[in-house]
Amino acid sequence: MAEITNLNQFRKQKARAEKKARGDANAARFGRTRAEKERTAREEEAARRSLDGHHREPRPGTDAPTDTPDA
């Protein structure tokens, strides 16, 4: 004789497994700790400041950079 299976339990078990798989996928995509987010923000800010510090700004009223000698 075949074993009796409760279909409600089977359906709920399957739904839980799918929900866990979806949660694991989202954790891989979006799950970063606060420390990781803050570290990334600090690194991006430092890179932006470094880049801004290397800009050659034009002299007031002209398009020439400040380090060109006057002729």
C-alpha cells in the first residue's frame, strides 16, 4: 500500500524552499553590512577628493590653465 502524503504540507514546504532561495539570491545581490557600505562610501569620497585635487583650473577670465607662462 502507498504511503499517504498530506498535500498541504508538501505545498507549504515547497513554498518555504522557494522563499528561502529567493531570499538567498537577494542577500547575494543587496546584502552588505553597514560597515561595508560605509567603507565603500569613504573610498569613493577619497577617490573623488584625490581627483578634484588634480584638476587644472583656468585663470579667471580666460580659458588658459594657471600654470602656463605669460607671453
